[in-house]
Amino acid sequence: MSANTDQEAALRIASGRKPFVEPLRLGERLKEIRLANQWTLEDVSQRTGLARSTLSKIENDQISPTFTAVQKLIGGLGIDLPQLLSPPKPQSRTFGRRDLTRTGEGQQHPTPTYEHELLSWQLAQKRMIPFKTIVRARSFEEFSEWVRHDGEEFLIVLEGTIRLYTEFYEPLELERGDSIYFDSDMGHALVSTSDHDAVVLSVCTRGDAS
Amino acid sequence: MSANTDQEAALRIASGRKPFVEPLRLGERLKEIRLANQWTLEDVSQRTGLARSTLSKIENDQISPTFTAVQKLIGGLGIDLPQLLSPPKPQSRTFGRRDLTRTGEGQQHPTPTYEHELLSWQLAQKRMIPFKTIVRARSFEEFSEWVRHDGEEFLIVLEGTIRLYTEFYEPLELERGDSIYFDSDMGHALVSTSDHDAVVLSVCTRGDAS
DNA sequence: AAAATTAATTTCCTATAGTGAACCGACATG
DNA sequence: CATGTCGGTTCACTATAGGAAATTAATTTT
């Protein structure tokens, strides 16, 4: 009866997947905030304009609130989203999260020029995004635009050799084992200079605020 | 026809409340992100598991996505909530940093059990610390204490096979190509289970305090 | 202890989010 | 120009979130 957790769990089991600490317990957190302020469901209902029953169901993970409902919550309770989402009790941690990804079991994201495989994708709230990329492109001309995203990126060549183009600099030839660290809001692009496709591992930082 | 603004406004007036929450146009922002990456609705559908039609309606503020839908969005697009909610960023820097490290040219830090090679060590002010480690240890007994440090760690096996011990969990056997992401304040330790030394690549987050 | 009070849950119904399929331009290609 | 096909919107339908009221659980009152 829990909102979407069952089917997801089923999926996870079906696909032989493991641990995963993921879905941030929004309901739990809401209840925590409510109790901390000694509010009753009725109080919160007054403040947010949501029905008591609805609030109860949200707290018990029986429904997944619509985004407008979430907005009413944060508006009515005078909190902000990160507060509502941040997992309860960040300080006194008595456990740790971990998420294993076996070779080839990442989340695949194919594009014409690259083939990305997102690693550790089952773990939410990460500060880094790791992924493997198969580099198909063979010439710079295949790109219409620079790749560009906030933050920093670390990259190491796992297979083959590549040429890394970056804005403001000369292209670099990277061989297997070579690595590079750069500001990823600087335009960049990769091509394989091997006869076969090259494989690189990247780790990006993720914009914070939480 | 707009997803929630009308009723919310009415409510606010009726209850004499002040508008805390900016009426953040989630749909608009989503479309922005989608176009910035040159994704079609179909692409996003693939990544998130949401229907094309649903995405279209979200973008046009015809529906208010359920929170599980929002989670699928941020999961599938590899972004986080603040990013999805905050309006576009001022951008365009006029330079960028980069630091190349050729194979074996990192800064060496030998210890009895591990041999660390710090990568991109010439670049200061990084948000991530990448390094290669040659794992010499062959049994858990060689450790007197858990390794433990603030933040998060991503690790992938480059050569050989290892066993990863972590607090709170069972040990894991990792083969070449397998990777794992974990909270590094949770105690952890590595041993090689190959006949030769194993090599792993790690990336740690850096505490913003230091 | 029964009755009254208060807070959370559950029920049952309605409103709406989510889906697949059909539908529309806008561009190709023959 | 017919004929694809590609990206997006709309439609008809199903699944589920949200609300009003009944139910349950726990306290307090008399």
C-alpha cells in the first residue's frame, strides 16, 4: 500500500539489485517537523490548506504528494525544500550508505556520439556523479556544441586513446591511464583516436545547496 | 487551466496569508534543461520512465507532477532538486582550469598496506580528490583500524579483484570494472584477492571546511 | 467506568495525474 | 506533391492523489 515503494522494490528484486538507501523519506521527515513543533494534523491542515486525511497519508507514505501539495507544505510550514527533503538526523549517523554497480550494470544513456553508463545511480543525494562513457565520435566536427555543465569534472581513460578538446586550450591526447581534472563549465568534448571505441571514466561534482 | 496557481492564490487571499513561495515555474525550467541538452521529449521519457505525454503536460503546466514523478525526473536527468527548481544560472566564465596527469606521474604516497598515487595534485581548490591505489594488503587482519574520513567516496576497480570491507555491511567482492559509492565516514578497508596486487581508482569529496 | 474530548487513521468518493494511441504541423526525400 | 518521420500536443482512459466524513485510539472528565 505504500506509495510506489512496493513496485520499485519488486523491480529491484526482479533485476537482482541490491541495497540502496534511496527514496528520501518525505513522510517521515514531515512528521518529524510536525512533532518538533508540537503541531497536530489539524494545525498543519490549517496552515497548509491540505486535508487532515491527506497529511496523514503523506506521513505514512500511502500517497506521493503532488508538487503543488509539496509547495503548500513548505509555504504553510515556513520551511524550505532542502529542509523538507534532507534526511532526518544528519549528524548522529549510526549507519552509512553504499551502492554497488557491477560492470555493465549501470544505467545506460546512449547518444549518437557518446554512450554513457551512469554508475551508482540507485543512490540519491550524492555529491558526485560517476559514469563510464564509450566514446564513439571520431572527429570534432561531429559536435554542434561544447558540452558544458556546472562544477568540476575528473576523467581517466580506461580503454583506448582519446583527444580532449577544451575551450581556451589546445586539444590534449590522452592514453590509457592518463587522467585530467577540469572546470566543466568550460566547454569540452571528446573523440576517440583509437581504431576501436575508447572508454573513459568521469566523475562530476553536483551542484549543491543541500 | 494552470496547474495550481489559481486555487493557491484564492486560498492565500482567503486566509490572508503572505506568499512565501515563489511560484516557481517547474515546467518552464524543465523545458529549459531539456532544450539545453538537446533532448527530445522521447529522450527524457527514456531516461525518466515517464510518458512523453506526461512530460509535455508538465512542461506546459497542465499538470502538477507527483513527487515520485519529480524524483524520476531528477534521477533520470542526473540533476538535483535545487537545480530543477532554481531559475537559469548566470553563466559563461571566460576561462577554465585544467590539470593533466599522465600514467604514473601522480604524487606517490606509499604506506605498508596501500600505495596511493594522488592525481591532479597540481590543481588547488578542487572539490574532489582523485587517486589511484595499489592494494597490497591480503587480509583484513593487517588493519588495526577502519579508514574513515568525512564525505563520500567513489571507487572503481582498474586491475585485479578486491574485497571491500565496510562497517555495518557484509564485505563485497569487486572485480575489474565494478564500482561502488559509499559514505566515507563509514569505516572501510580494502584487500586484494588477486594473486597480484590490485589497482583501484578512488575519488573522494572534499570537506568544504578545510 | 461511562461519557466526552482530542488526535490520528480509514473509508468512500471526486478530482486529477499518468499513460498509450491518435493526431498535428514542420521538414525532409522520393 | 505524395509519403515518411520526427518532435510535440491532444484525447480517451486508468490509476491514484486529495477531501469530507466516519471510525478508531488514546486521554481526560465527571
